[in-house]
Amino acid sequence: MKMKIEKVTVYGTGLIGNGWTTHLLCKGITNVMIYLRYEKKIQKSIAEISKNLEFMVHEGMIAESGKEYFLSCLRYTTDVREAVRDADLIIENGPEDLESKRSMIAEIEKYCRDDAIITSSTSGILISEIAKYASHPERIIGAHPYHPVYLLPLIEIVKGDKLDPRYLDGLLDFCRQIDKKPVVLKKESPGYIASHLMTVLLRECVNLVVSGVCDMEDVDTAFTFGPGMRYALMGPYTVLQLAGGESGLAGVLCGPIGKSAEDWMKSFSNWTEWPPEALEFFQSCQTEMDRIISGQDGIHGRNNEELERFRDHGLLHILQLHGLA
Ligand SMILES: NC(=O)c1ccc[n+]([C@@H]2O[C@H](COP(=O)([O-])OP(=O)(O)OC[C@H]3O[C@@H](n4cnc5c(N)ncnc54)[C@H](O)[C@@H]3O)[C@@H](O)[C@H]2O)c1
């Protein structure tokens, strides 16, 4: 029998919890309960969800009356029992730390139904580790969204070693219902796909600067006006398919570029932890970042909030190109 997911609890309301709530509301899931540990955080959470919804109104994605209606539907509680006892699905969005994740899952399991699905938004901790001491690990699933959750469709689905496929199918149906694009990993791997790729990129962004090849602004300019523009539209394999002309992806990988890549790889870092020069760079990078974004060229000369608007407006255009908005 098909699993029914109508009542959703968003457990933890930072950036991702508030993003999840915005997305659920915009996709017609109005039976949403938000769990926060402290009463004093409620106003901040409402303000953020409200700001997200305001953006969707401004961009014509939802009606002004929709925003008011959605906000009136929201329920908040600081009582875990009340938060999870009726839920069909509980989405955990607490801090990225194994021990915290385990204790939050234990707290949820104490009061939720035995057949409720519990997902963790973890960016890359193995779900089998998170679910290791759970009483019902068969319904605990890694479901890694991407920020901003109400605009980016990706959701990486990670199966633990004890997962019951019935719960996986139920979650996948729900993801499609709310217009998410699920990618199910064949096996667990730290960082999954997206954080794995992002971390390789980050490591090399730092490596290029600390080894003196270029400065931070050059990295951003090269990425923004080069590969980033293509990657916004299609994945790295498809990008190479087009770069290879008639011989496609295999032509690139088996040809001179594939061979040259071997030379380029020799200059990559082999860091498995941040070396002292990278840690020193981290201490000074904010001053340089502030200088870059205060510049008047291109997208700069805007504060963080204005940059966010620019990003989100652009993301909506890309969604439209994909037929997803
Ligand atoms: N920031 C991102 O871009 C991003 C993207 C995808 C996934 N994630 C993952 O989502 C999760 C949340 O990330 P975030 O960026 O929203 O973090 P955040 O720091 O903005 O929010 C975490 C929230 O959890 C609350 N919290 C702390 N302990 C809690 C507890 N015991 N019970 C309930 N709530 C508790 C905090 O008050 C805070 O509001 C992390 O696992 C993170 O790795 C983050």
C-alpha cells in the first residue's frame, strides 16, 4: 500500500529548517509543525520564512494571499512530544555533528509513531552511523537538500544498511510530489555526491590562492564567467559531451585533454586536512572578501542580502529554463 505523507514536522529551524518549511508550504503541504528548542527563536524563524515567501510573491511564484494563508497555517512548538507524535514525516535539521544527530534521532523516536519516516538533512555524515543506535533504523533516511531549499530541486537520498525499501519508496514519492529531484546513492560515501564535489572544488580554490597561482577574486571571476555558467545549465559529464565535438565525452577523456588532465592533476593538493598555510589564509580571507564585494563591478557593490536576491532571482530563471518553475 502506498505510504501517505501529509503531516510533516520540521525539526530544527536554522537556515535549512526554515528553507524546508518555505518549500513545503509553497508546494501545498500546509500541515507543517515546526519544532524549536527555545521559544525565543520563534520570531526569528517566522521572519525568515516570511522573507522567503515574500520573495516568492515578488517573483510571481505564489499569490500575496497565499503567503498570508501559509503563515496562518504554520504551527510551532518547543515540546518534542507534541511536535512529532502525529507526524508522517519528520525532517531533522539540527547541527552537523554525529553525536548531536544521534541524540536528536533518539529524542524524536521516543515520541513519534513507529512507522513515521525520519530524514536527516545532514550534508554528508553516514546515515548508518546516525541510525546506529536507533530503535527503528529501517525508517531513517539521509535526505540532503541544497540551499536555498525552496529553489534548488536536488535532494540526495542516502540509504542506511538497515533501511526498509517501503520507506524509501514512500519518501521518493513524496519528493516527486513536492517537485524535488531525488538522486539515490548506490552506497553510502562521506559527503555524498554534491558535498564531495564541492569540497574538491573548495580544496583547489584554497590551493590555487595559497600556492600563489592567483588571488581570490581571480578564482571567482574565472569560475563565474567560465565553467560556472555552463554548470548552471548542465552537469560536468554533459558539458564534456559538448566539448568533445563529434566524438563526445569519450573523445575528451581519451584524447589530448584527458592526457593533459594527468599533468594538471600533479599540481593538485593532496590535503586530507587543512595545512597551516590554509589555516593562516582562513584568518585573513574575510577582509579580502569584504573588499571584493564592496567593488562596483559586475554583481558586486551589494550587501549580503542584495547578493542573495540576485542569486535567487537568477536561480528562478535557471529553473524556468529546465521547465521547473
Ligand atoms: N547550510 C547549508 O548550506 C546546508 C545545506 C544542506 C544541508 N545542511 C545540513 O542541514 C543541517 C542544518 O544546517 P543549517 O545550515 O540549517 O544549520 P543552522 O546552524 O542554521 O541551524 C541549526 C538549528 O538547529 C537548532 N538546534 C541545535 N540543537 C538542536 C537540538 N538538539 N534540537 C533541535 N534543534 C537544535 C539550532 O538552534 C539551529 O536553529 C546540518 O546537518 C547541515 O549540514 C546545511
